[in-house]
Amino acid sequence: MVSYTIVLALSLSLALCASATPGNPFSNGPLYTNPDYEAEVQTTIDANPSLAPLLKKAQTIPAFYWIDTMARIGNITRVLDGAKAKNNIASFVIYDLPDRDCAAAASNGEITCEDSTCAAGLARYKSQYIDVIVNIFKKYTNVTIVLVIEPDSLPNLATNLNIAKCGQAQSAYKQGVAYAIKQLAAVGPNVHQYIDAAHGGWLGWPNNLVAGSQIFSEVLQLAGGAQLVRGFATNTANYQPLGSLTSTADPCQLANQYNKAIDESHYIELLSAALQAVGITGKYFITDTSRNGVTNMRSSCSNWCNIKGAGLGMRPSTDTSSTGLDIIDAFVWVKTPGEADGTSNSTAPRYDFHCGSTDSFIPAPQAGQWFPDYFIMLAKNAIPAL
């Protein structure tokens, strides 16, 4: 009986260590300001001294650090050391799946699938990307770490399997995301994961909500269970309006297309219900408000690249009561405002036609590169004002 009790206690202890901690992780302190973002803003301030009073107001607003290449893994320690010194929360985006960005071109990644099994690509993702990150995180178990997991990946499987590259990547996405979730959760209860769940203008239709939720359920079961994640992230790097449950504004005219997710507040409510229907319960959400301050600036909401007229949105905060929902942990800036969505140069590598749309700010550099004129526009158009 004694040995059984010890084994049971050990099993429970291990299970707790591999589960998301109850409670809002954003209550553990302020978010750490991305030092690269601060430096990028400073270059724009130096070049535009007359705008310094405005731009400085945005310079220290925390944005997530994107680990979008293996080379950027080397910067994680610097971010974690900075967060630890200030007792801040460190926030990162995990983003390097094989055949990444399968339905577009602007953010294609460095790991490719050789065929539908993607055996070599997955092995590289696991050993050279996820495992290396996990080993670093294990040295910082006293730092609260918040993660957004692989933007656009699982949503692409819900709607874009007709695209050959997405069909080929299907197994890699499911296995890769499951592996990432499992290994990152094993670091300890200081790591809090939010799976990217696109936005209401993508998965808000009833059929897409069902398909997306079923994929999330399948991947979470493959990872070891829904208890490993805190919840889901919406509107990552996008421009969908935040709104509230009492809002009737529908700038994308989604309701006329049988989509009730007219803003991210309505989408989160709908997504939560769809997740519960497949057994994923008790989950919370974060939503990216970095660039959705202006809500009616697009001629077509299918356009997503460097949108003209956009403005900074709600500042990162745990006060999300304006939405009418109690399941949103925080408004966050997942996208680094001022970093481009993709190049407008049609002859350049990774060009996506959406970046040359009538709604796009042109000329624009490659995805992830600093775009000073765009940042100035975002700051000037901020709602609430800076």
C-alpha cells in the first residue's frame, strides 16, 4: 500500500507539472518589452525627430518576440534574462513548422517537406528547433513564459487542404504542433500556451468552426490532452475589429455571408462554444490588438497585407471587460507593429499577391523587416490615441 501511494503521488505530481497552471498568467506581472522592437522604433525616432513625442509613447509597449527562424533561437536567452531581471512576463511566438504558411507565400519558412510524410522536415523541426528552445526554457522555470503556437498552421488544415502544399503539410502540421505542445508543457507550470486559432473572418463560419475545433481536438489528443494548454489566440497579425458582444458594426459584411463572427469578441464566443462541443472545455483566449484600432479601412477583408489606414489598437491589458466576455485573459500585441507582413515587390522571393492589393501600403519590405513609414502611420492612426 505504501509503494502504491508513492507511485500515485508521483504520477499526480508529474501530471500537474505537464499541465497549464490555473489562473490568468498575465496576472503574474507586466509583459517584458521586446528589446528588438524598442531598437527598431528608435531608428524611426532618430530619422523623424519631430515625431519623437508620438513615437516614444509606442516604443515601450510590449510585443511578442517571434522565434521564426532557428537563428533567432540565439536571442531567447537575452529576452528571458531581461524579463527575469525585471520580474516581467516573457512572451514568444513559436513559428517554424515545415512548409510553414502553406496557403500563402509571404512568410514561407526555412524547413520544407520532401513528401507527405515530411519525415526529414519533422525531424529537423523537433531536434533543431523545438528541442533547442525547450532546453533553454528549462533554465528559466522561475520566469512566466507565454507562447502563441504556430500561427495559421492548424486553421489552414481546416480550410485550405485543396491547396497542394497544405495537403502535403497536413501530417507535419498535426505532428509538429502536437510535439511542440507536449515538449513545451513539460518544461513546467511557468509555461502557458495558446494555440493560434486564426480570426473570425477565417474560421467564423459554422462549418469552419466545426472543422477547426475537430482539428484542435485531434492535435491536443495527440499531444497528451487539452490540459496542456491555457487556451487559444485570435487575430494574430491581422486586422479584424475587436468589438464587443453588444457591437453590431460589421465592417467586413460577414453577417450577410452567414458568418456571425462580425468581430473578435463574437468570434471568441462562437469558438468557445465550438470547442466545448468537441470536449475542449475551460479554455481562455488572448487576442491580438496591435493593429486593429481602425476597423473600416479595407475595400475587402480578404486582404491582410500591410493594410493602408490601419492604426494601433487597444494596449496590452488584462482589463478585457469591454468585450462583455470573461474568458479573455488579455489583449496582447502578438504582431510587432511596424514589421512588414510581406514584400510588395512582385519580382522578389516570397512575394504574395495580397501584398500588392489595392488595400496594401506600397512599397513594402519582406515580412518581418522593419517598415518605418508604416509604423508612423499606425502610430498616427492609433485608437485609442497614443
